[in-house]
Amino acid sequence: MTRLDFTQPPFDVLSSSERESIKKQTQIRYLAKNEALTAEDNNYFYVVLKGRIQQTLNGEELHDFAATNFSNDWFDARKQPTNEFNSISSIDQINSEAAANLSLHQPHNAAYAYRYQYHAVEDSLLLQVNSEAIDKLSVQNRHIRKLLSGELAERMQAYSERSQSSTAAQHLNYSLNQSIVGNQAESQQLMLQPVTAIRMLEVHTISETATLFEAAMTMTKAGLKHVLVKRTPTIERHPTRSHQSNLGILTDADICRAVSEQVDMSTALCRDYAKFKLHTISHQQDISEALLTMIRYRVHRLPVLDENEEVIGVLGQSDLLAFLSHHSQLLSLQIEQANSIEGLKQPVESIGQYIRTQHNNGIKIGVISRIVQALNAHVFAKLWRLIVPDMVYENTCIIVMGSEGRGEQIMRTDQDNALIIRNGFSDPNLADYAETFNQTLADMGYPLCEGNIMMTNPLWRQPLNRFKSEVSTWFSQKEPEHAIWLSSLLDASYVCGDERLLEGLRKHLQIAHRSADPMFVRSFAQAALQFGEINQWWKKFVPLIGKPMPQDIDLKKAGIFPLVHGIRALALENDIFEATSTKDRLQQLAHLGVITPKRAETLNEALEFFMARRLDIALATDNKLAREVDPAMLSALERDLLKECLNVVKSFKNELRQRYQLDIA
């Protein structure tokens, strides 16, 4: 082929007139083996028609751009390396000297001190495109602008839009006008709208000393099934947390309960029947967060707060469901209504179908994973309720850890759970309850943990004080397993029971870390570098020219684990314990100035790309443990994004090396 293929990205998004225009701005270039592009040649955009072009920086091989039987890679030779060294601010105790040397010896224009070089690995044909024509198209066409953007987030968005459109209209010509927008794109847009996009219920507030009769009259007059209850702040009620402890809600169910108790409605006070410590949501949060909160905490109404922490409306469950027309909340209701273990199996099975549907609909992987985390937690809590008596439930706390705790486990890979027991409480059947819990989950499709990080293991079924003692030992890292166990516990998320037990353990984690060797975090971060670099993955294509075939890319080792653990180490260093998801940790790190907001966004986009591709493999093969991707089977756009995300991982690992002085002789 010696011309542009308008059926492949990035030029398959061009309109007819734009295609005719770009045709006039191209010419064929031939590069003999080992011949390099000159400095003048670096001012063009290229599509590889035949052969392979290698990109290097200071003699280091970075990427290959190849023509295959499936698609043709492209590259913009004008793109130059950016300065990655300052993405993470320097560490005082460990790396202050290195940071000082960096600032002395690295000029402000260091980003321009190096240039990428390109040479032919074999005889190659390139289609050279005038850079001015590319720039003109980028101005006219938002799709081409996003596809060729230097920002990973924009290119990810472009990829998502293409995936949605191809699913909705697989055989239609992909044009740049905005008339082709599938249902999948609409679902994604709805989930990312602010909560204020949904009609909210009016705010009606009464005093805690009002009678139930007055409350019923207010609800009837307003046509509502609830009323907010305000009580006077006191020191005991934490006056600085007014919307957690001093704002309550009284519902029609509470009125019915009072009637069944035959109380005098004209004298009974609202404060005796209202529920306080409400779950609320900010007006700036998106609808996916509201849905997640309702599922996680099994609530039907969410007061919406403005920037001054004042209630501006109440978001009702029915209004949210009508707006979204999704069935995750229905699954939550089915789980809640299950009155036997057998009855719990059907909604558990439906969770897998929900994942497939939402992924096919183009919903962002981060949104899906957090909703699935909430649904799984609801399953675990319900199962524990069905197994143990009330006394056990009230004196224990179930937590999940690892990817489940972080809200980043999409498919049911394995169980990582623990049982924290209140000090002084005992029950002779706890081991049997734990065995029933873990085995029932395994029967439902949640595999047992190969590392035995489950409550059937006595190590993960202990009173709070014993857990604290174990944690203090783990910070000494006397055994190789200690860092693994500590990593799991740092990701812990509450499921059910007495949440104060987890809060106590989390507080001890912070104390134990502060008392540990100052160099602990350095050795802890080292694990992020344990897997080798994947910077020559393009050699997967050598079978096309008759050479041996290497392994596929392990997405977990090459991308997910280095990002997750490196960010976990940064969070530990900066005393971030409440945030357990990688996204939340990145936001906290950006808030503290440890990394820039832009860098946080890039790292999260790369992580979600790896997670989404892993889910693609799992859904296509029905193998929940699948994590290896064959680059030869990816489109040119997917390969481009994979290369970019692997490059993000590589630069992040270099940042960790610099920050903690790792791998330094």
C-alpha cells in the first residue's frame, strides 16, 4: 500500500473533504536499513507503510513503529521528550541531596535538551504528511485533535469514543460530525454529569424537638416521604462535623414504626426516631459517585451540599434510577432482599452480566470497578449476616484487601479478606463461621486466595490488639511476607460489622509507621521495580519476518502492579491511610503537592487503560485470570496507547528510583 488507508486510525475519522485535502499533502519516503531521519525530516508526521522504524533517545531503544498485516503504526516526529524528573517532589529524609543536585545541574529547558531519533531497522516505506496539514486538521476536527494529542487523557477519551461508536454503528462510516452518538456514549455522559443535573427534592427541615405529628404534617404538605431533622450542636456531637452528627432524616417508615409502638404522636419527639450521621454528597460530584454511595451504604436519599456545606436539595433513589435507567441499584435491592444463601446466588451471578453490559456500553472502567466493589461488599455483608448470630456480627468487622479493597478488581479473581474481633469477645464457632463464609464465596465464584489471605487463616482472624501487634512486627520486615501482608492491609476497605475496629487498626498502622525505621518506605517501594522493563515489546512482531516469538505482555506485571504499589508507597510515606484506592491516593498526593494534578491524571489514565484491556481479555476468553495481551492483535491506536502507557510506567519507575535512591550502587 502506497497511500493513506482511510479505514484505519487516525485518518478513518476524516470527512470526505478532509480526506481529499490530506491526500494532496503526502509523499512517499524510502529509508534504507539503518538510515535515520534528519533534523529537517523531524518536522513531519509519518505512517509506516512497510518495514520498521525504531525510536531512540540518547542511544536507548524506546519504541518500534511497524507495518503489519493488521494495521500501520504512525508517529509525529515533531513530538519531543518532556521533563519527567519533577513530577514527584523530593523526599526530605531520603533524597534531599539528590534533589539539590538535580536543581543545580538541570536547566529549566531540560525538556528540550534531548531529541528523539528515528532510524529504519530494515528497508522501510513511509508516508510523509505535511505537518501544517495535520495542524489544520487538528484545529478543524476535535476527533483528530484528540487522537493525535500529546495528552494521554485526551487520547484515551478519543479511544473510548471510537469504541462506543463502533459498538453502536459497526458498519457505518465514522465521520466527524456530531450526529453519530450511540447509546453507549449517552450512558457514559450521564454517569459523568454533576448530581445537580437530576431534579432534586425540596429541602424541608424541622427541629429535633418537633413532634412526630408536626413532622407528618410537614411531609404531607410538601408531598414528601421524608423530612430533615436539625439538632443543636454540642461538644459531644462533634460540632465541627455538623452534617455527620447534627443533621438527621425522618422517613415515613419511621412514622409507621412509631404508630406500631402506639406512641402519642402529639408528644413523641422527632429526635427519638430520626436517623442521624447522614451520608451526603457534594454538588460538584458526578452521578456515578451518587450511585456508588447509595449502593455502598444502602440508602435511598442523599442530601446534596453546596460549597458552604449547606443542604441545597435531596437526591432521591427513584429520580436517580429514572435518570440513569441502569440496574445496579436493582441488584443491590435483590441482594438486600435475599433471605438465604441460595437466594443470594442469583444477584451474584447478575453482577458478572452487569460488568459485561457496562463495559460494552463504554462506561469508564474506574466507575464500573467502584460500583462492583460496592455490590461485592453488599454480597459479603449479607452473607455474613446469614451465617452468624447478631452477637458475632456486632462484635466483629469484616474487611476486604488487595484489589478488592482498592475497588480495582473487576472480575472475581480471588478472595482477600480478614476478620477483626473486638478485644475480649470470643465465640467457639468463629473458625467454623469463617470456613463457611470463605467456602460459600468460593462456591459462588469468588476463588479462594492462593496466598491464604482469608479469615480461615488464624493470622487474618484475630482480636484487634493481636492485629496491632502483628502490624508492628511487619514494619520490621523480618520476613519476606511482611511487606506483602502490610500492602494488603494498607488497601483494607470496610465491609460490615463494627467499623470502629477497622478505624482502630488503621490508626495503629499510622502510629507503627511513624515509629518504624525512617528508611522503611525506601525498601517498601523497591517492590515496584521487581519486574523488568517492557520497552521492547514490539519484538512480538518479529514472527512476521520469520524470527522467534517472545512472550505476550503481562499487563499486571508490566503496568498495573508497578503503578499500584509505587503509588501505595508514596501514600504511606505521606501518611495517607484513609484513601485506599489508587485514584483517591493520587488525588491526595496531588493535594499535598507531592505530584502535580496533571501527573496524577496521567498515572490514573494509564492504570485504567491496563485494567480495561485486562477486562477485554477476560470477557473475550471467559478466563477471569487472563492478563496477557498479544500486541499483534491490537489496532494501531491500541498499540499506540499501550506504548504510551508503558512509557508512563517506565518514567514513573524512574521517578521512584530517583526519589528513594533505588538501584543505586
